[in-house]
Amino acid sequence: MANKYDTSVRDLKLTNGLQSDLLLVGQRLFVPMRYEVAAGDTLWKLSRAYNSTVQAIKETNGLTSDVLYIGQKLRIPPKKLPMDGQYVLMTREEFKDWLFNHEFTRNISLIQQHHTWSPAYGHFNGNNHFSLLKGMEYYHTKEVGWENIAQNITTFPDGRIAVSRPFNSAPDGSIGPKANSIGLNIEHVGNFDLGNDQMTAEHRETIIYLTALLCMKFGLTPSVDSITYHRWWDMNTGERVLDRSEGVSVKTCPGTGFFGGNTTESAKNNFYPLVSRKIQEIRATLN
């Protein structure tokens, strides 16, 4: 594939957020392309149309200005995503492209909502996404004994999204093997128990948008059976207890202040309607 499009394996991985060299049938990739400038073209329009940036197009083609002329031949490179090892950091829109371009081999029918508790907002400085991820990976592998970082996805206070553990690898965690076998674990950086971190507007939008995208990708309708909170599962038995938490071992996760609370009633009244509306909004943009 790299030879066919005159690029490198590393660049293909960076432009498509690939966590390994494995490709699946039906997977779509962004690749460099040749383009002949037509009337009305601008660098900005080309960058938007072909998943690139103005600066990348200029650097690749040795352009010293933004002026284009009809018939000019350009090589347009896809923009690269920030990656560190297996971790891919994206904006909401970049994640949408990543998700809909990828194919997965594992059956996924349960979206798990968690908060990290620690690290919390005070540990985030705006630029340390990867160091926080590596810190969580170290704790999960060296202290807890799991094979990798527990969560498949991590969200941050600035609204960025990190694909963490590969989607085809079932998550680890105290929610239990039953929920993990069919689940995606999302960890939202922060402590959302009442009286602690106040969720930022960007973070809130990302959590809703991300959950809506996952529902669309995997054909799920928001409900207690498709979007679950960590609190609804007994940590000792791995059984779902929902709000019957008396006499069993449960966490407050994803937080007593998570979109109005961590009960099934709060999810039904507050979180699921937001996700359902966001699904409708996204679908409207795709028509």
C-alpha cells in the first residue's frame, strides 16, 4: 500500500491513526494524491476537500505563496494525526472520520461510561495528553496487572479524544468480564462526583458527540442495555445490579455529578436524550 501511493508505512499509520500494520477488508485509508488545479481552487478548499492542511500542501510542493494557477499539478498529502505508540489523539471531527473509516472484528454492543477519578482536571495542563495516558497505562499494567491500558477511549477536558486500547481488544476493569466482552470502555479524565471537577463545555460536547458516533457505528439505540455506567455493575461478581447497590460493591463512577447523576433515572432523563438528539443532528449533516 505504501509503495502504491509513494508514501511510507509510518506516514500511512500517522494519517490514518493505525495502531498496527493490520488492515481489514472494507477499511478506508487517506493516501497522498495527485491533483490538477481547476478554476476556483484555493489551498484552503483543497485542504478541506482532501483531509490535508494548507501548510502541508505548500511544503510538499515547495510553494512560497498561496497563489494557484489553472493546470498546476499538486501532490496533496493527508494531514497526520498526533500519535505516541498505540495512542491516537484526535478532535471530535477527526474521530468521526477515524471511526467510520475503520472496520472491527469484535462484536461491540455496550458503551461503558467511566470517569478516571485520578487523574482529575488538576492533573491536565492542556498539553499532557500522552503523559497522562502513559501514566494510566503504567498503573494498569504494573500495579494492577492488566495486559494494557484498560480503556479503549479516553476523553480530555479540552474536548480531545484519544483512541487508547485497540477496539478489537476487549477492555479490562472492575466492571467485569460480561460487560467487557461486548463493551468499549470510555474513560473521561476528571472526577465528576459532586463537589469536585466541573465538566467543561468542550468535554461535555465531546462525551455526547462521541457516544452518539459509537451508537451510529455499532447500530445501538441509547438505553440502559447499550450505554452503561460503571456504578451499575457489582465489582466482585461482575453482574449488573443497576440501581440495586445496597449490599453490593459498586463505585460512584462515572460520578454522582455526571450529566445529573449516576442512576438509571438520571441516564434516561438527562444523558440518553442528549445522545439521541446528537445522533439526529449528525445524520442530518450526512444527508
